[in-house]
Amino acid sequence: MYEIRLAQESDGNALVQFIDEHWRKNHIFVTCKELLDWQHLDRTRGRYNFVIGIERQTQTIHGVLGFIPLSQFDPEIEIGRLCWMAIWKVRDEARGNKLGRYLLSHLEDTIKPDILSTVAASAMSLPIYRARGYQTGRLSHYFILNPEISDYHLIITKDSGQSFVTAGAQDTNKRIEKASETDITNGTADCFLLQKDLPRKSPIYLINRYLRHPIYRYQIYMIRDGMKTTGVIVTRVCSYGMSRAIRIVDFIGPSSALSGLQGQWTSLLKNLNAEYLDFFNAGIDDEDLMSSGFTRRETGDGIVIPNYFEPFSKENVEIDYMINAPAGQTYRTVKGDSDQDRPNLL
Ligand SMILES: CC(C)(COP(=O)(O)OP(=O)(O)OC[C@H]1O[C@@H](n2cnc3c(N)ncnc32)[C@H](O)[C@@H]1OP(=O)(O)O)[C@@H](O)C(=O)NCCC(=O)NCCS
């Protein structure tokens, strides 16, 4: 019934039409081809990183599965090292005919990723992943409030927010410093070499994924401990009206690099006049985050730390993930993985 194959560059228009009609009207990939190409076009192979299911009779696309290999942002990384699944959609009338499964199997059979992962898995897809024996979980959401603000506009707290101002350990030898592309290329090699958790990223990945993003502006900081660089932090400022939030979207280095940084985060919040700093992640040591001054948002703690800014929505968002890492293999998942930190509005 269906021809299942990887999308060629010439399938671009049909793909965009499918996204517009069956995924979301005026999705950013429909209004901004530059972003679609940046995230999914594999120029070397002349194809889009999408598996498509074409109904043979009508020659129309009935289902798509987008994926983002780690190699999209560093060609030195093998394509099969890791793939994040992105849009996975079968037209309503074609559901339940195994097309979704065929798309996924085709991705696994052709790209043969060592690791397959997804960030922001839908409630519907979680049982499908579990049935395949893949691990699923929920990202923890950590935050630090700006202690100098008492009248917050972005967040909701029961009180002035002071009850969430914690006292992490301060290490006076540690500081964060802005990093340029050259700093990342020349001064952070040890942090990348020490990566134990999957996926293992590279300086080029960080530069292409973040510093050369076509729309978003990211700021990268190095964590300096005396004369040594012990970690790399990627941030992006989100704003709504006159209010701002600093989002940590990626982190390279052992989680212990984070401890003792509370004073640095507080200064950053004050300097950028931001209400909060937040960090969605899985796989980063909770104690190290606590001793960095973070609080973990918990169900029922009465605080709302927004995630969506395009458009802004004053609500908590839970982000579920899937990874098929073998048992015993540690992994780290952050908000910058897959397409979770992607522009949604132009
Ligand atoms: C998820 C989706 C792509 C699956 O496509 P599909 O063609 O309907 O699914 P299939 O018929 O191939 O079924 C795939 C497997 O999931 C199971 N499945 C299908 N729908 C299910 C549901 N609602 N709950 C639990 N399992 C389900 C099937 O039994 C099948 O299992 P099997 O491989 O062991 O036989 C499709 O339902 C869809 O477009 N959903 C909306 C968008 C979405 O949630 N996408 C996922 C995250 S972006």
C-alpha cells in the first residue's frame, strides 16, 4: 500500500504541504524553509532527514517521521551515532494500519542509529516506545529565582518567591566566563573528552547547533575553576513584555562542575535583569544542581515556571523523553536536544 523511503531534496514541497495540512497549520517549517533546511536537510546526501510513507495509489504522503542525527551539526560524527526523532505523524484516516511502525522501522533499518531518542514524546507514543523495550522518563525542571525581584511577571509563586531562594554552596574559585567560537574550539577540549554520558557532543556540534543558529541567539559560558575550564553551559534569553528568563539548554562537563556556582547565577540574573534561570534535564546529578543553588520544581509546590514563550504561556510543562540506551549506559538529556529549543513563531 505504501512506499516507505527517505525524503529526497525534491520531496521538500510535498513534505511542507503535509506538515501544513496534517501536523500544524502554518507551522514554522511552512513559513520558514530556512529553518526546515537547517534542521533537516542533509546537503551532502541531497535528502531531507525524514522518512516518508507514500500511498502508492495516489502518490501522496500519508505519514512522516522526521529525525535529527547528531551529525547534522558536526559532519565528523557518524550519522548512525545518535538520532533524535522529531515530527512523527500519520494522517488521521491512515492510522492504525502500521504505517507509523513502518516509518520507525525504516529509520532503524536504514540509518541504523546506535541510539534513538526523542525529547517531548507525546502521551500516545510513550506506550509504543515501552512496547519496543525503550526507556522512557520525564525531564526534571530546575530553577533559580532572581532574589532582587519581588514582583514577578513570568512566574507564579504562593508568596514573594523568597521561599524558593536557596543557599547553594559558594566556591570563590569558580566563575562563569562568556565563550566565543574560538574559546570553544581551543579551550574546552577536556570537557568534551571527559563525557561519559550519551550522547557525546563535540565543539563543532555546539558551534553549529547554537552559535550559528539562523534565528536564535545563544550565549555560551565556560565554567572556570581557578585556571581550568571544567564545564560549558549554553543559554538563551527568552522574553515576554519587559520580563526575561535565562534558559540553560545544554551543558558539557561532569555535573560536579556546577556545584558552588550560586553566586555566579545570581549575578547573571541581576546583570541580565531576568526573573529566573531554568534548566530542564535528565541525567545530571541532583546534588550537584542543588549545591549550584537550583531548586527542583515538584508537582504541588505551587510554583509555575513557564516553558513556552512563542506564544508565552504561564504554565508548567512536563517534557517526557525516550531513549533506547542499553541498560547500564548513562545518558544526559537537555532542552537543547532534538528540536525542543526551536523557534515556533517568526
Ligand atoms: C504515533 C503515530 C505516528 C503512530 O502511527 P500509526 O500508523 O497510527 O501506528 P501503527 O498502526 O503503526 O501502530 C504502531 C504501534 O503502536 C501501537 N499503537 C498505535 N496507536 C496506539 C495507541 N493509541 N496507544 C498505544 N499503542 C498504540 C500499535 O499497536 C502498534 O504496535 P506494534 O508495532 O507492536 O504492532 C500516529 O498515531 C500519530 O500520528 N499520532 C499523532 C501524533 C503523535 O502523537 N506523534 C508521536 C510523537 S511526535
